[in-house]
Amino acid sequence: MIDATECLLLYDVNSPKNPDIPYWSYERFDLDLMTDDECKTEFRFYKNDIYELSEILNLPDRIVCYNGVNVDRAETFCVFLKRFAYPCRYVDLIPRFARHEPQLCMISNAVMHSIYTSWRHLLLDFNQPWLSRPHLQTFTELIKEKGAALQNCWGFIDRTVRPISRPGRNQRVMYNGHKKVHSIKFQSIATPNGLIANLYGPVEGKRHDSAMLAQSQVLNQLQRFSFNPHGDILCVYGDPAYPLRPQLQCPFRGAQLTNIQKAWNKSMSEVRVSVEWLFGDVVNYFKFLDFKKNLKICLSAVDEMYITCALMHNARACLYGSTTSEFFQMSPPTVQDYFQC
């Protein structure tokens, strides 16, 4: 037998700590009632583009979560987009979608997993129409027009370090000594039209760039696909951490460089900055990725979050362009052409 005090303590321990928001008192979500400016602000896409993109991504007409919640395609896609557009909590989505927090969580995760499983290959495979040999040759010509000394460069390879919440175990494995944060790393190749051509990861934060390059097998793919229409070798350009290969070039290294070598490095550095813009665009338009307290390894699918947001960045670049595409003055493919594979 327990007395009244013990009963009160047990009740307090087992009571839910989340605030009881009256989600039923809000109006149900209707995308048609929103303006284009509201959609662009909250979802990063205009209203008609949300409808079109949800169809292109082959999202089901209605998503049924494992608890039986049945939601139409437009609403599920908007829940996903708003979740990652800014580091908001699920409770912050209740006034917009009039749904309880567990439902919003299941809807967002279901859409993320659907996009990841259906379209992840676009960031792994170079055998795509927009990466054909004539297009690669066009990329090299645009890069040369910007003053690059390297005459056969069609893209730029780099890695990005994404800070995460400090894990409860294996902290040393995830710790990046250079950035002084617990993190995961991704490796990507950027093209002059503002798209991510290849994305590998995540790997542990302590992993060196050269080790990540070997694991990704991207050099093997470049040896198969990185040629112009005449069969001449084309390459991507990276920083000094990468090895020197026919399909992978890097700056001159050493303490005593000639003036010609310094000028060569400077010309390539001025165009290579475009890959940094691309990394910035992914995080700026999907700011949830920049809130490390919610990026918890083993508790959430951090890898799927970044990869699906990278795909949404490519979709956004296809629809509206990007800083990189404006710099090189090259339009990306249409969103229909990009997702046709």
C-alpha cells in the first residue's frame, strides 16, 4: 500500500512533461489559402512549385503513418519543408497544421524517408543526362572564362563539417580537432550550374579528407565518366588535402612557390569559392541543419536529414537559380529533367 504523498510523486513522475496545446482549436491546413510570399517564407518554395515538386518526387497521394494517421500529399510535404526551413520545434508547427506533435513527427519522418530512398541515387551516380560529356565540356569553358588557370576543370570537390550534439558515447570518434566540435563530415562535388553533383557521407568527424575520398570511391567513378566528347580527361579541383590524380587536381604545395605557381593557385582559389557558396546555401535555406542541439546521432536520422535537404537545395536551384549559377551565368536543368532518373 502507498500513501497519498507517494501516489502524488508517482503521478508527477509519470505525467507527460510536454505542454498540452489545444491543436484541435486551430484551423486545418489548406495550402490554397496561403499566398506565394507565405509559402516562400515558410516552405522555401512558391505554392505552385510545392504542388509540382511533390508530384515530381512521386510522393504518395496520401501518406499513412504507422499509427493510422492519413494525410494528403501537399500537407505532408509542407510539414517536411517547414520542419527543416528553420530550427523550430514540433510544437511550433501546431498552429499552422492543427495536428498533435507525435503526428507531425511521424509525417515529417515519413516524407524524409520517402525522398531519401527514392532519390538518394541522384547524389551518388554520375551517369545522368545533365552530367553528360557535352555538359562537362560546357562546365570547363565557363570555369575558364572566369580566369581559372586549369583548362580542363569542370567542378570542385570539398568536404563540409556539420556540428552535432555531443554524443553520449564514442565522443572521440565524432570529435573534429580542426573545428573543435563533435561533428559528421560530407564530401561533395559542386558544378557551375549551382547543383551538387555528388554527395558522400556521413563519416566520423575525425576522419581525414583523403580517407573519405578513398571510402567514397568517387575517383573510380571519375575515371569512367570525367571526359569531354573527344575523349580527353577532365578533372575536378580540390584543396591541398586531396591527392594529385589525372581526374583530381589540387594547388601547388610547399613553402617556396614561384610567382607563376602563386598566380596559378590564386586564379583557381577565386573560382573554387563557389563550392563554399553551395554549402552555405544548403544551410541557409534549411537552417534546421545548423542547429546542432537537435542533430543527435543514434537518436535521429542525421544523415537522411542532410541528404534530403541537399536534394531540396538542388530542386530549389533548378527552380530559382543560385549564387553559383549566377556567378558562372549558367542555368541548371529544369526540375523535371533533374528528377527524371
